[in-house]
Amino acid sequence: MNYLKILILMCLVLVMGTACEDLVDDINDNPNEITADDVEARLFLTGAQLANVQVQVGHLNRISGMYSGQLIGFTSLYSNIYGYSLSGAESNGVWSRIYVGNLTNARLIRQKAPEDRLLNGIAKVLEAHSVGTGATIFGDLPYSEANNPEIEDPVFDGQLSVFNAMIALLNDAISDLEQASSRVLLEDIYFEGDAQKWLESAYTLLARYYLQLRDYSNAYSAAQQGISSGDGNMLFIPRGPATNAQGDKNLFWTILAGSRTGDIGTGDSYLMQLLDSSSSVYRGNAKTDETARFGYYTIDEGSATGNLGVIEQFEPHPLITFEENQLILAEAGTRTQGVSTGLGHLNELRAYLNTGGRLNANFIAEPFRYDPYEAADFASGGMENMDNISQDRALLREIIEERYVSGFGTYMPFNDARRLRTSEIDLVVPFPLNTQTASAHPERFPYSANEINTNDNAPEEPGIFVKTAVNQ
């Protein structure tokens, strides 16, 4: 007679049936089976952050670099994509990272530790970062019904609605983080539990979304409380052993060290022409020397081992940065406060660049120079206004160009091209198109093929040349 039968006989002897229920509770549970209920909230953090890394600086980000004149696809897959042959299959990975890797883990953190201000604030920033990027690059997408176990086919919310939801979520995160105390969180691979750094990142992300909505007043206000120094940058820092080529490494380095050798690099892209002193479009001048950044940004498609700059195997990936925050202050400040304000913020960034900024040890000894600009440099006939446009437009043009350069490796250049092309084409960095189709500019990425094929509420795929609502 087995143990369960003995318990049943005991229950028959006992009159109190409820006592029998207690005796056999969990008798068939597998002690080796772990569920989400058994895991501490903090342990979901690393998974959410790693998924977010793939969303921000993975495959689709590299494609955005090709579509904004910074990278070139030379052969195979990336050559086809460079020529605008892009299917929904390329979005499957990022889509999964948003909804499975990030959103699921971020919400489990909030559910399991509702009173923990630090974990709640971090989880909300992560959700807003990942989902907000999804809305930026795809347009409409599921959110209000996403990850609801009772809804098999979530509806696609409008892009503007999702942006507004992300702004509200970030404000909630800010409220949590303002009341949170820092503590050591080794599972937090971005900031190790530093509440102030998370708070500043939340404000910069909020400013980013306001900028994309062309709400320049609120963008300026938020950025004033954003990332205040390079030490506050949100970065993905690879930590894997050098002996393992496929371990925790720079994501771009990993693909060139693997099956994509020769497929994608900077080549003679417009970005590199801007930084090349021998080019006719070189952006340097008496106050600016881009030699070091030219070397740092160069990506040789032929071999991972020769790349010691932006994609060196342990080089951090920028996610949300001081450079971005200062350039939001510079652009939004120029638009809302005037030339003096915008110029001041631009010069604060140039002072940071003049210390070496984002350069690594392999290029810090190369020549660079970023002396402060003066208002006269942007006046008619000045160093940065030889074509005699208005002073504020000349300054904005320089700021957008700096965003184009400093934003390499992020979605910033792709976002700016789409934001400004509608009504301020004079400010768009004039990178050449990848094809001869002058009227065709990529405006979005295709929806995940998996989502289209399994969600009955998914819309018909509009194609990559259809503008999203925020960029109409």
C-alpha cells in the first residue's frame, strides 16, 4: 500500500474532512519544478535587461544604421536589406524580446514586489524603454492588452496612444525612484541598484519621447533633470571571457566574429565621410578635429579582430546617454529658449567630447578637438553659416549633425531623419539614399511575421515606406 492510500484511509477514519484536505495538499507537487512564484523579484531583472539590450542595439538597430547612411550592407543578408529587401522575419527576434523577454519579466517584478520602490521604478523604466522603442520603429503595436493571459489576440494600439502610455509609465517610475533608496543589486547589470542613475535615465528617456512627439517644451524640461554626466550613461557592458568568442560580448563584434564576416561595416558611408578630413563633406573646422572619432567609429567588415573601436569585443553599447541628453537640451533649448541657451548646452557637450568623451583607450591618444563655439560662428557668414541662413537654423543644423554623429549605434539618427523630414527637411543630415529610388525613404520596420501569422487582430502589414502617425 503506498503513502497516498494510507493518507486516504486516515481521512476516512477522521470525521473532519477539512483536516484530510490539509494532509494531502501538494502531495503530487514536484519539488524540483520551479515556477515564477518561487523566484525572487530581483532575479527577473537581468533577463529583462538583456532582452532590452537586443531591442536597443541588436539586429534592427544595425538595419537602422544602414537606412540612415551610417552603415553599408556589403554581402548576403545585409546586402539584400541594404537594398530595402526587408521581411517581417527580421523583426521576429526584437518583437519577442519586447514582449517575452522584457515586458513579461518587468511585470513579474512589479507583481512580486509591489512595495519595493527601487525595483518597481527600474521595471517601469525598462518597460517604457523597450515598448517605447517598439512604438518608435514599428508604429502601432499591442500594449493595453499585451501579456494578458485571458486575451489570445491583443489589439494593436495607435502609436500616439502607446507614446502617451510610456510617458505616463515613466512619470510613475520617476515617482517611485524619487522615493527609492539605492542598494546593491548585482542582478542590475546597468547600474547595480543606483537609484539616482535610474532616475536620471528615466528623465532622459522621457525627454526622448517628448522630442519625438515634437513637444520641445516638455522635452527641454525633462532633459534638465536627465543624465548629468558621462558617468551616468546607461550602457550594456560586455563581461564574458575573452576565450569564448560567442560569450557575453559586444553584439556587433559577435556577428562579425561569426557567420556575418564581410557582410556589414562602415565602409565609405556618409557618417565616415563626415568624419574623414580628406572628404569634401568633412565636418571639422578650426574648432573641431574628428580624427579620433573617425578611427573609433570605423568598422572593418572583413574581420572582427581588427576592430578596436566602437565594436571592440568588450566595448560597451550606449543605451541612454549624457550625449543624448545634452543634445536634447541643445535642440529643444534653441527652439524654446533661443540661440544662447541652445549654444550653451552644445558647448557643454563639446567640453565633454574634448576630454575624450566616448573614446576608448585605443583611440584616446588620437587627435581630437572640440573648442567651444561662439554665437558669431552661426551668424550670417560665420564659420558654421557660410550659406547665410538664419542664426537659429544654423545652430540647429549643427546640433542635428552632432546628434547624427554622437547617436551612432543607437536609433537617434534614424529617428531624427523621420521626425525632421516631414516639415524641416533643411535640418536633415543629407546622407545619400541607399538606392536610386529618390522618393523612397524607410519610415518603419515591418511587423514580426510571427505576430502577423498568429494574431487575428494584427493589421495588414503597411510596408516600410509608410509614415507612422508621429511622423506624419
